[in-house]
Amino acid sequence: MNRDEMLKLLTGIAKGIARTFGKNCETLIQDLERSDHPILAIFNGEVTGRGVGSTVDVFGNVSAGLEPSLLQKDQINMMVVREDRQIKSTTMIVRGEGYCLGLGINLDITLMSEYASLLASQLETDSLLDRTIDSAKDMRLEEIFLSSLQELELSPDDMKKSDRLKLIRLLRERHAFDYQKAVPFISERLGVSRYTVYNDLKEAEK
């Protein structure tokens, strides 16, 4: 199947998925052969506010290209926090002669997450509201951390400094450090000091 035929097939699939799951489900096709990954087709683009031709990634940043190792996978799964939205994002990568296309599905689960937190607060009679809110934030930070580890196929026990910097860069791109107490949370998960995480973050920013 040539590029045009594959693009037509994937566009039809994306349109069908978007219609099935409704306005909170954005689907798109990206050209992954190009470093800026422009969008070739998109449905329910209001989830991230993008359109055809956009080179902005799901986090709201101008695309700087994916880690080369990620492009070797068949799919990429992640949890994204963008502004006040929580988005479950999956990209399936399709390769062929002369093309590499990505079929992306971005499901806005903000309301579902808020409902889950509300339900938890209703079920626990001894929980305070601020404790419930903190718990929800910790859960989101945990999701970002675990999805980043999964994407890079890294284990904290086997990490070298270069691996840790890759992870810190990815966490920074996904706004993990916007959360309060992110540094102590991440340092505990990685088994390193907070000082080490701060230094890695400074180096990643450069």
C-alpha cells in the first residue's frame, strides 16, 4: 500500500473513532517522516485547539521532534496534562515504503477524573476536601511519571545519568514539575537526592 492509500485508510479510521466517541475524543494523522510532525488530518480538534498543518504537539508546544527511540515503537501511550485538561493520548505508528504516519487518539478525561475524585470524597466520610484534592494531584503526577518511564523503557534501578536526564527532559515537557512537591516525589521514585533532581533539571533546561 502506497502513502496516499495508507493516508486515506488511516483518515477514515480516525474519522470513525472520533464520531464513535464524540467531541471529547480528538483523532489525527501526523507525518512522522518530518521532524516537525505536521498534522495531515484532524477530527474534534477542539480538544487541543489544533488544525490541519499544525506542528504544535499535544502538550501545546511547537514540536521539537520525538526521541528517536520512540519512533521505533508501534505505539506510544502517555498521560498528558495540558492547561486545565487531563488527556489520555495514544499514537499508533504505521511505516511503509517512503512514509511514516502516526494515527493519534487524544481522549479528554478531565471530567471523568474529576468525577472519580468526587466519588472518592463521597465514599470516604473522614476525608477532608483538601486531602482529596492533593490525592488527585498526586495521582496525576504518578501517571505522568509512570507513562514516561514506560515510553523510555527505563527502570529506576538500572538508570545511568544519561537515562535519568532523558526522563527528566520528558517529565519537564509534560509539565510534571508544575505540580507542588514534584521534586521530592520524583527523587523518591528514582532513589536519588532532591539536590540531584534539581541539578538534572537545570542541565535538562540547558
